[in-house]
Amino acid sequence: MLKIGCHLSIAKGYYRAGMDALSIGANTFQYFTRNPRGGKAKDIDMTDLEKFKRLWEENDFAPLFAHAPYTMNLCSDKEDVRSFGKRIFAEDLERLKLLPESYYVFHPGSHVGAGVDRGIELIVGAINEVLTENNDVTILLEGMSGKGSEIGSTFEEIKRIIDGIKYNEKIGILVDSCHMYSAGYDIVGDLDGVIKKLDDVVGLQKLKGIHINDSKVEFNSHKDRHEVLGEGTIGSEAIIKMINHPLLRNLTFNLETPNELEGYKKEIEFLRKNYKEIE
């Protein structure tokens, strides 16, 4: 069964987001843990959450993607920015203990001129300050496109972060089709080669989820510009290959294309139509 959803707002509660997901044929969704450009998270409405938990169980939802805000930059050269990020990180992990199974997705960050080595050192240090041995939330580093001073656009950088984290049993990776293509991984012409590279460097056992997006920009452009499926430089054929690849097909996928609910519904219908169920 294809595990597919899209990014949805939880402004009106988790239950409403769950109902929106079901209305468009989704069995998972991604949401921001708090305002993506801010820091404060809304208090959790426990009545709403209990309703959502029942909905999640009754409809066999796949794991959700709980996305950290963009303001969380654990490798900033500014101490106050890193402290702010560590606080968000710690708070989000506590909140996710209340939710049904959710992967915590975050961007490794931007070193803002300090260099990759120093950036990775700061990310690892920040995570090691927050993460305890008894953490049971799966945390996913998102692979990036490599724009500006972003860290995490190569599998090698992701691997270095994971290896530096003391309690890394629950640390994994999430890849984004648009990001990978923009970062120079040719998922259109050599998907098998990209998957082998990921397995050789990081290990496929660490890959837990995929953002499935087309791209507005050319291969190896190091720009992050998502496009509606089939209307970009990646194209429908490559997307269909990804969701059906024997080493990827059982993962959880979420769309981050420039769409509203109706657009997401059409994309999910397209993906389900082209997903080959295995007897």
C-alpha cells in the first residue's frame, strides 16, 4: 500500500488535518510543529488530540512528518540562535511523545560562512546537548539542495552528522526528490546509482521517508524550488520510478508541491494510479 500524504496546516487542530488528509486520499501528512518563521508553539488541545488518535488508528495512518521550523539553525555561529534552536528541539521532542508515531524532520542548518566542518561540529554538539539515551522519537535529518551555506546537501555530510551523535539509534535521514536533483544526484537518469550511493555512504536502513516533489530548476543547480508533479525538470516518469522502486516503495512519502488541497488530491490520485501493488 502506498503511504502518501502532503503538507497540511494544524492551525485548526490535528483532527481537522487528519480529516483533510482523508478527504484527498492521503494516509499520512506533514505538519509544522510550530510557526515555521517563529518560535512559539500553540498549546496542544488534548481533546482534539484524542479525537485525532482515534482517527489515526481507525484509518491505518502511516507515520506523520513533524517538521521543525525554519528558524531552528543548530549550526549558526551566533550563540543565541543556537540556544533558541536547542530549546525548540527539546520542546518538540517532548511534545511528540504525546502524538501518534511522527518522524521529527529538520534541516541541518546553514553555517553562514563558518565552513562545513565548523557547522557540522556545532550541529553535533547541539544535538548531543539535547538528546538523551532514552529518546524514543525518530529524528530525520533532511537532505538539502545546497543553496547558500546549507549543510546536508551531500550524503557524506549527513553521515558525518549521524556518526557524531552519541545516541544515534533513532537518527535517520529523509530525502527530497527536488533537493537531491538540485544537489547533483541524478534521480532521473540514474536512480539506482543514487540509491546505491546513499546505501554505501549512509546505509538504507537510515532512510525513513521521502518528500516527493518536482523541481522548477535544472539538475545540479543548488536551488530549492519545488514544482507540481509532472510540470518540472524531474518529470512524472522519474517520480513514478521512485515510488515503485523496490528499495523505496515501502517508505512514507509526503508532497511539498505548490498546491492547495484540490491540487494535492489530484497528485495523490495520480500517484496511487501509477503505484504497482505487489501481491
